[in-house]
Amino acid sequence: MPLDASPTSQPPQAPAHSQQPDPRPGRPGAHEVRQRLEHARNSRLAQLQALSETGQSADDHLLSTQAGAIQRVLKEIDEAFARVDDGSYGSCLSCAKPVPAERLEILPYTRYCVPCQGRAAV
Ligand SMILES: [Zn+2]
């Protein structure tokens, strides 16, 4: 009588993952960055849409101020997309140091690191 189960089961195969080499470990990949930027853009577009829908009753000046601010962010998002394409995304435009990943998670379209943003703030 066999004491052990016969070794018919195969040793576990390594799962066939598709290789996705990350050129900069610890940095978000371009695909993830694009998704974040898309999300940021969509939420701004939704805000603009909501503004235009309340346009009749609300204060025109306030509305155009808000719409202008949103459109400035949309422009920054477009510029961030361009920086993803040319490979400069994630570096501060002022000091050229890498912008911290946590900051890019909160503000995926930001152009400056925290110290430079602080200096640029009016
Ligand atoms: Zn900087």
C-alpha cells in the first residue's frame, strides 16, 4: 500500500504574465499617468458642464470666474499630456528635480515641486 500520494501533480508553473518593464521603478507608468490625467480632465469637464447648466440663475461674473479657473486647469492637463509624450512628465519645470509621486497622485497635472510651487504662488 502506497504511503505517499503518487507524484502525478505537476510542480506549479510560473504564471505567464506579460512582461511590462518599468523604466523608472517607483514612478507611475505613462499609462497610469494618462488615466489620472483623463480622470482629472473628465471631472473638470463635468464641472464646466454643471456650471453651464446653472448658468441662468447664478451670478454671471462668479460663473465666468469659476469657468476660467477650470479652463486654466484643463490647459494645464493638456500640457501634462504633452509632457507625458515627450518624456518630461514628473520633473519640476523650474528646478528640474523629480516631483514627488505623492504630489503627482494628488495633482497629476502639476508642473512644479512643492518648494517651486510655493515660490510661484501669488
Ligand atoms: Zn522645483
